[in-house]
Amino acid sequence: MARIHTMNEHLTNMIAAGEVVERPMGIVKECVENSIDAKASSIEVRIINGGLDCITIIDDGIGMDFEDARMAFERHATSKIQKDEDLWNIHTLGFRGEALPSIASVAAVDLLTSDGTSSTKVQVHYGKQLMHERFAAPKGTQIDIRDLFQRTPARFKHLKSPQYEFSLISDVIQKFAFANPDIAFRLVHNDVETFRTNGSGNLQEVLMQIYGRDLAKSAIRIENSDADYTISGYAAQPNFNRATKYYMLIYINKRMVRSMRLQKAIQDAYAPYLPSDRFPIVVLNIEMDAQLVDVNVHPSKWEIRLSKEKQCENLIYLSLSEGLKKALQVSEVKTVKEKVIAEMPKFDFDEKKEQSVQLNKELANSFEMNEAEAYPIYTADFTKNEAQSKPMVPKDSAPKPVQPMLKESASIFVPLQQFAKKAEPVQIEPASKPLPEPEKDACIPSQEDLVKQVDKVNESFPELTVIGQFHNCYILASGEKGLYVIDQHAAQEKYHYEQLKKNIFAKDVMMQQLLIPETIKLTPAAIVQLEDINAMLSPMHIELELFGEDSVILREIPLWLKNTNLNYFVHDLVDLFLKNNEISEAKLRKSALASLACHSSIRFNRALTMDEMRQVIEDLKKCEQPFHCPHGRPTMICITDAQLEKDFYRVG
């Protein structure tokens, strides 16, 4: 007795629907893709009860004739692929020919379409065709999908609340709007319009519609290309960031895709400007030859494969890195009374709570001592004041808590009177008394020699006049836009980091033989990877020799490491390597330099003289990128005149 048989067409469509139609959002995505392929300039999506009751998509595209309207509900029937070779050269969003028959197998579908010559109405309810006849309609297509999964209760019970399902639909419509700013989108939920774009073709207008005016106005235009790829889009300033990665939007030939590797390239470009647990807001479209990408990976068409993925990653990283370097701005402070940004619906409502908790935690931690400060201090001699090369806080003393501002008013009230809205920007004058210099060694480059390598002033840096110090942690300065608050530790850390980087990668690095070679004990895991560790250390002019079974010896060091605790420094490098052996050597070296710069910089809770504060700002001005420390935290923020006037009710 034969046990194998061919499934009927309806059962086949039901199985396919499990891959294509997981929830209402999947239906909207498939139908809107068909509308875009039909060259629509206007697409309206109407949702009832989160899509569980009804989904209606209306477009003004080219429409279909009488026979095509019927064939559209046949499985694997499509106008987008004619022969085998077309599968590797796809220029449309849809191509499988499974969406409409799959949707019609689990819902009641009414299709009304016109190609400008003939008009047709087709009804297919739960896999059965009920109607196919000529019917008056305007040019374009309207599709109504009702009672989704009513006859498949196992699928229906896995859907979430109507509000959640609608949030996913809203999210996918906004993604379509980013990829197609030349199409006017309108989204209506329960007869209330929730989203609209005008189809002007201006991507920055869509950014403003979704994320708010401040983000869109300051967004950085990204445009770059190589032999195979052309990248265009916008990247938000680092101060506009999120707690999840879902705001890094990538499109391949205007197709929304998910690619962990391309997202990682974006994160790497933003790494110097953001803490590790924050993610940027980026919208990028990558145009390429359709033969370089395989979109036939999964029926949902979210996944892709690129034949030159590494090349694309490098182009994204370089494009964003260059754009961020050229267009970074000082973060402006906004009071909680203002709504800074329009939140985009997320994939999981629990993320809203996560974002709030994370933001509060981040704000609290940013005003406390770095955890690394509890460790032994690297005392690299790169400071103007020899006292700065020593720990500024005794190990047994706790950081000074931030006190209410009234308690400090006596010490800062008079200097703050120097701050006036219409004051002209004043050049910072050189210190009236030179700061104490460290003892000079004939073979060691002096502080002046190091400064010469970074003496070019950053043109984007504001002209500042020092007012005073707040809580021995922050330098207060006045500028053209308002009151600037500079994190004294982060500012000097950034300056030291760039000095170290320039010295490390200099062509002619002065080396010093150690009178007594440094012996360092390492773990067995590090010993077996010593060759790879030395390859990482080679550009830093450091080489470790095997010494016994569990130790290495360091005989020679570059001069910039002269006053560093070599044992701790090497251990930090090795630990970074063992923990992150999959990331690039450049990133490992960057982490090591950031740690070294951190430990050689001014600490919180240290009182500075006016000359020292001026010097911190002068040094920061010479940095290539002065607005963020190596760990991604801002070095300064600005409280604008307009914000102060508003908070003191002096507006109007």
C-alpha cells in the first residue's frame, strides 16, 4: 500500500503561509513590497484592531489586467522572474510568487485592481476562489485582508495584543519610508492616522518625521562608493543613541535586510564615541550589482548573502568614520520638560523599561570614578603638571558625592557673573605662570616635542573662556552658544590618548634597553598564543620573549612607556587579547591605549588652578576629535543660552 502522496494545493499553501505569514506585520510587508514593485507613488495602509480584524493596502501603481488578477493567487505565479538566470539578478522586492496564495489560505482576501484599461475584482477566502469578474475601480490596486487565522486557531493564539501587533506594522512602514522617501506613505489604525510622509524624496524629512527635528537637523550625510558598492544615507550624532541595535537600518538595493556583520561595521565606526552598551541611529542604503547579492535565502526575505561582504563592511566603516570625524558636534543639554525625540515603535515593549533603567544607570555612572581608577595607576609622564602623573585620590578615600548646588553657590556665584549671553568669544590667554615641568632626560622627548605633534587646533572646537571649577570635577567655561561643562578627566584622557597614538605609530620610535629586564608571569592560555600576542604588540614596538614555562621577559621598550608600570600594562594587553581574540589587533591596541591614557590623566575630586583649567582646554583643542573620550563618553556638554532663558522664564 502506497503511503507517499502529493499534498493538495490548499495544504501546500497553508504550509508556505507558516514561513511567509507569521503575523499581520508579515502580510503588510509582502503587500507593500508588491505595491513598490508596481511603481506606486502613494501607498496607504489601513489597519483595524492591530491587523487581526482587517488589513487594507491601497496603491496607485500600474495595477493588473483581468487574467493577471486571477493568476496572482496561483502559487509560484509571478511577473518578476521569467527564466532560471533571473533568480541571480533580481531587481524587485518580491519574486517568489508565494505571498498572495499563502495569505489567501489563512484569511479572507478581496482584490480590486485596474491597469487603466480594465478593472477586476477577485475574492479568495481561505483558499477558495469565490469571485473573479470585471468591476469598476481606479487605476492601482486595493487589497483587503480580513479575519486572519480565524480558521487556524493554533496560529491565532500565538499572536500578541492588537497594540503590539500594530507596533510591528508601524515599525515596518517606517522602514519602508526610509528606503523610499519618494513614495508617500500613510498609516491609519482604527480610523486614526498615525504616520504620514509626503513622498518628496528628501530622506532628512523622513528622519525628522520619525526621530524629531533635533536629530534630523544635526544628522550627518553619508555618501561614498567603490568599484562595487555605493553607500548613501544619514548617521545621527552620537548623543542621539539607543539601548538596542534595532535603530541601525540597512538596505540593500532598497530592500530592508538584517545583517549582523554589516551592523557590526556600523558599531565599530561609532565605538570611539559611544559607551559599549549604547547603539547608534543610522539609515544606510547600499546600491550594488544585483548579481553580488543572494536574496533567496529565506521566504521572509530578511536574510541575504553578499559575495564581497568584507569589502562592503570596510566601506561602511570607513564612510561612517570619516563622516563622524568631520561633522561631530558638542552635545547640548535638554531639560526633561522638552520632548527631545519621537520614539520609534520597537520589537519588544519591554525595551522601553530597559532603556529607562539603562539611561538612569548611565547618567549615574558617568559622574562617578571609573572602575579602573581603583587599580594600580600607570604614571606615564605626559602631563603639564608633575602632580598629575600621581594618583589624585588616596586609595582609602571615597569619591566626593555630588552635593546640592546651593552648598557650592558661595564658591561659584561670583565667577558665574562673568557669563553673559551676548559676550563676545574671547581667546584663551596663555597661563600667566608656567606650570612646573617634569625633569628632562637628554634621550627622552620633552613635553613640548610631544605637543608639536598635535599642535594643530581643531577648527570645530568652540572658543571658550574659563569661569571656574565645579565640585573639583568639572571645568565651567563660557562660549558663544552658552555655558560649557567640561569633564576634566575625560578631556585630558582624550588628549593623552591621541598623543600616545601618534607616538606609537610614528615612523622613528626611540627605544630604551631595560637595565633590568622585566619578567612577567602569564597564564598557560597566554603562553600558547605568545606568537599571536607578539604580532598584536609588534606595531607598538613591544616584543615578549618566552622565559621558562610560564613567564615572558621584556628587554626593550619604546620611550613613551618609560614611566609606565610594565607588568600591569602587559597584563592588560594580554587579558584584552584573550578575552577578545576575535576582534582586530587595532581594536586591542586602542583599548590598551585608552586604559593607559585614563590612568595618566587628572582624576575627579582634584582642585585645579585657573592656569591648569586653561591648559586642559588648550590641550583638548588640539585633538583630532575632541568631543568624546576614548571610551565613547562626551568630554563636554553645552547648556545653551536659549535653554537657560527658557528655564528661567525669560523667553517672550
